[in-house]
Amino acid sequence: MPERAARWGSAAAGEQVRRSDGRDAEALVTLHEACWREAYAELMPAGFIDEVFADRDAHVARRLEQAAAGRATWVAERDGELVGFASSGPPRLAEPPAAHELYALYARAHVWGAGVGHALHEIAVSGRDAYLWTLQGNNRSRTFYERQGYRADGVTEEQPAGRHVRMVRAVGGRAGRDQGSATICP
């Protein structure tokens, strides 16, 4: 995974993508919640987002643990404010359709369409085959991922937030052939 910072916008505007560390934990939790509220308000059951983020201290602790364990999380920032993030790494599935999983990619609504998502995706996934899960009905994300080369492979999974659709990107034409059910490993 690249260690360098990637530019996504104007250097004069202080826009960059960089690797996150433990110092970002609280800001990442705030960003994650804000992104969910902007992207999922009409797609998730009422009150669900409040429940997910109710224990802020637990979310911060998890981010600190992930940073200490070396989990790759990248943040997009503009003038010192986090406006997006992406996390990726080894697959969580017992039988994954690709050797790399994009766990999360979110950007604030005010930077949608500005190249933040593309820059985060490029540094988090690079040129690898990969897969991800997206909330059914989230047409904005599905369109974005299709532009990055992902295709729904027919696998879905019910989660408390709703049905998730698996999308696979096969850069070399090898991934995405599994049409079965999915089991996420802890």
C-alpha cells in the first residue's frame, strides 16, 4: 500500500490525502457519523444512526486500537479538517472473491463530486482486485464504484442497517466469480 500522501485538489487550498494515525481517532468518529447522516438518512431505519454512534467512547477506542494494529486508514483533509476517509485490507470473508477488501469509503456531502472519493479509493485500493459491500438503494455509491470498475456479483447480505450488495472489481479478470452466500469472519 502506498505510504505517500496523494493530492486530490488544490495544494493552495490545503487539500490532501494522508495515512491516518491515532491522533485522528476522535475526528474520524465525528467524520464517520457525519458522513452516515448525510449519505444514509433516507436509507436506514429511523434512529439507527443514533444507536450506532451512541457510544462515542467505544468508537474512539476502536479507532485507536485499529491505528495501533497498523490497519490502513486514509483521510482526506482540507485546511486541516477531515472531509473523507477510506479503510481497506485483507478480506474478512472465509472465501473472498478478491484478495483485498475496501472496508469503508466515505466523504462529506460538501465534497461529493470533487474527486475526494476517487483519491481515497486510489490510495486505499490502488490497482488491486478488490471487493466491498454497499447498502442497497445507495445509488450514489453504486454509481461511484461502477466508475471505479466494480460490478455487483449477485451476493447480498442482510444487516441491521438493511440489505448490503457485494461489488467486485477484477482488474485482471480473475475476481468476482463467486455467486454464493457470504459469511463475514470476525
